[in-house]
Amino acid sequence: MASIREVFEKSGGILQLTPTWVPRPFNKPGKRLRLHPDDYFAFGTDRGQITERWFSSITPSASEGAGPTEGMSYVNTDGTEEGKVLFRDFVEELGADLIGKELVERFGTWPMYSKFYDNLWPLFHHIHQDEEDAAKVGLNAKPEHYFFPKQYNQTTGEMPITYFGFDPSVTKEEVLERLQEFPSKDNRITELSRAFRLELDTGWYTPAGMVHAPGSLCTYEPQWNSDIMAVWENNVYGEVFEEEWLHMNMPEETKDSLEAILACADWEMNTDPNYREHYFHRPVVEVEDEAHVQYWVCYGNPYIGAKELVVKPGQTAVVKDDGAYGCVVIEGHGTLGSYQCESPTLIRFGQLTADEFFVGHDAAVEGVTVTNQSPCEDLVILKHFGPDHKIIYPEFGQKRLSL
């Protein structure tokens, strides 16, 4: 088998990745991942059904029973299942040649990943601890951004409504009372929250420290390198969660303290009366011509971002970006650099696909040639990246951010 550097150089700095599936022991799959209907229990019935597909990941899944590399992406080096190599190995060996000097100097590695999560029911009201609280248990924080692509939402699930934080009138004492009820009764904590009906092809930024209960759309979610969380709602659609979920990822000395659990929430942010104004995002056009249009779809934060590239039927575009990115084809077929690319219709577990890639830093900056080979259908690609890109803030224009 060719070496990591040989694979990278031969491909012009673009890697083809294989599908990475993640099961969860809760909820039910919305079955919009284009996975074969027979394969949702591919990890075994004890692990639960597959509800997520991860992209550009060097992060292992934190689900109980997961193996050491579950959730981590693999590079397709030679078109065979045997030729798969961990994406993490490429990051470690190639360093700045793959992900760029800035990310190596600031983080020492590729600092984010993305996913499709696909739940039939809404998720529980839960929190991803911020940098300070995550560091107490040796983990990273998990800020994340949601985008709801129409191509993966032919159905909307049971409740396409997301709860964020708490109504501004709610007090900390009221929330503590609901947390105290976790082991004894249905705590119905979302009665204290506020909900928004989700719109296709729009998104929300969810900072770490925000309590939230995502709705049932299939969601594209760029996020920081972490799988940290704690669950604050104990009954969702009749699915009951044990008290241990409330105490997840808390330091041993404070894991039983409800006050310490509550303190993980940024109270001002969770009760922001203008939450929609501050965190809801519609697509913003970055560049447009007769051949293609590229939108920012996840933006307005110093961690992660995403774009949607649309190449029109029969057209070719040379697309430049600020740095390395992962990407997934969600509609159409054509070529991306030297690769054939296509959006799959049906994927068997373990099958290779031609829809996921990682574009190295220099290739992205110099420009990737993308051709739509369909005479009638758009070629649509979602692209996720870290903070070395220029992140758009609508009120400030483009600016490069530092953490």
C-alpha cells in the first residue's frame, strides 16, 4: 500500500473518506441517512440503532460500548475496504501540509468535525459544557452549529421544533426544582424553555453552555472536537433516562451537586430575550456567477463554519477557500478535483461511497475544480471547516477570528 504522503500527493491534496456510522442507545432513527433499511442495527441491538454519520472526524464516540476508533473517519487510499487508513494518521503525519500552519500552531491538530444526526423524535434538553467545565474532566467544549438541508429532509420527523435555554422570566430556583425531580417524576423541564419551529436551509449556532433540545429534522452539524454532554430532561416521548445521565461529565467531587450542574449553564445566554436575533442564521451569499453560487450556512462564531456550494448543471467552477475543509456531496454527481463524486441513493453498512472528501490547505487556497456532469440537476456540496477561515459576521462583514 502507498504511504500516507504518496496518497496525499497523488490525489492533488484531496482525500476521499469512507462513511463513518455512529449508533446511539436512545431515540429512534429518522432513516434519512440513505443507509440501507436492514443495516440500522449493524453494531448490534445492544448498542442501539444508527442515528448519526460523522465527517472529517478524529474524535471517538463517547457512547457506552464504543470501540476506540468508533466515530473516527477513515481515508479511502486505494478503493478497497482493506485500504482504509485513519484520517487521524493523515493529520498527525502531514500536519500543516494537510490542515495548514495556523491550525497546527494554535491547536496541534484538526480541531473540529461535522455530522448528520437523524432522530425521529426530538432530543432531550441537554447541555455541552463550556471550556472551563469541560477541562475539569479532561475534555474539550462542544460549541456546534445546525443547518437543515432540504436534500436530507424528505420527512420532518415527529417534532421539527427546537428548545433553546429558558424563557427570560424563568428563575434559577425553578430550574433547580426541575433538576431535583429528575429521579422521581417526569420533570418536564422544557415547560420552562422556549421553542422555535425549524426552517429548512437555515441554521442556528448553539454555544457551549446553552441548554437545548434539538428538533427532529435531519441536521448537518459542524462542531468542535468533543462528544461531551449532560442530560437535563428525563422523559422524551416516553423514553426515560436514568439519573446518571444528569451527572455525566461532571468532576467526581461535584457530580452530585445540582447547583454545580446548573452552574454549567451560561445563565445570561440561556435567558437571552433576543436569542433568535443573536443565533438564528439564514444563508449568506459569498460568491455567485453563471456557473455556481457558494453560501455561508454556518457562521457568526469563532470556532466552526460551513458553506454550501451549488454548481449548476453542465457547469464547471474553480472554487477557492481560506483553508482546509471536509465536505459531503448531498445532491447530484460530477467531479471534485481528480475524483468522481456523487450523492448516494442507498448505502450498505461498510460500503465505500464517493460523497465524502477532505480538501487539504494548499489545494483549497489554490482552488478546486468542480464539474457538474448532470444535464439537469444541481451539484450541491456542504463544506465544514475550522477557525482559520474568515468567518462571516453579518453585522461586521468578514473577519478572521482568534480564540
